[in-house]
Amino acid sequence: MPDLHDRHVAPGAHVSSHQHGHAAPGGHPATWGVAVSATLHCLTGCAIGEILGMVIGTALGWHDVPTIVLAVALAFVFGYALSMRGVLRAGVGVRKALKVALAADTVSITVMELVDNGVMVAVPGAMEAGLGTLLFWGALAVAFLVAFLVTLPVNKWLIGRGRGHALAHAYHH
């Protein structure tokens, strides 16, 4: 019976040498370096969406809740889009790439979004401070740092079980 790794490698996809040897179930290395890379990847998509959502919400004069909803929605869109980009490069169709991105990133993005938005709401005046203030950008930087630190062990745990970013990793060249 094929393992998890075999089911997710695209036909003709190259499996890198670091996927062999000392690896977690499914053939995926569960090192802190791989977890950091996956978490930075997640943070990039989340940050693009969060910042764009905050800018749009602020420009439109929206209150905190609709601005946060837009920022979170865009964080998911950009997070999934970044994952899909790598999978699509491996020659996988759009529908399959979307399924891989959803399976690979949903938990990571959810944790990251809960934490960074929680920090932003918890910092007094950060959401009301506006885009031109040090309070807003400082709070956002701290929120992203805390979200990274909380999401990192989650990603390592998922990768160690052949889940999360390990699913998309099989398609990277």
C-alpha cells in the first residue's frame, strides 16, 4: 500500500534527496528548518492579505470588525495562492492545486490569523491608531512575530505527521 507521500507526488515530480533518510511518516523531514520555512511561507501570505485588508478597510473608513474580516479573508486568499503557485509549477491542474493548498495551509493560516488578530485587538488603540502611526505598525509587527512563534511548533508537528506544508512540499522542485 502506498504511503501518504506516494499519493501526493505529482507524476514526474522530482523528490529531493532530503526527503529520504531521516524523515517523518510520509517521507517528510520534520526539522525545525523545514518548519521555519513553512511558517515563513505562511506568514508571507498572511502579511500580504492582512496589510492589504487593513489598507482597504481604513481607506474605506470601515470599523474594526469589517476591516478584520476583510484582512483575514485576504490572508487566506494570498496564503493559498502562494501555495498553489508552487504546486501549479509542478504541472498540477488548478483544481488539484487548490485541494493541496487547502490541505497544506488551512491549519497554519487559521492559527496565524487567530493569534495575530488577537494581538492587534489586545493592544490598546492599535486598531484605531491608523496606518500612519508607529503604534499601528509596531503592534502589527509584534502581532506577526507572536503569530510566527505560536504557529512554528504547530507546523513542525503537522510536517512530522506528513500533513500541513508536507503535502505541498512533495510538489516543490
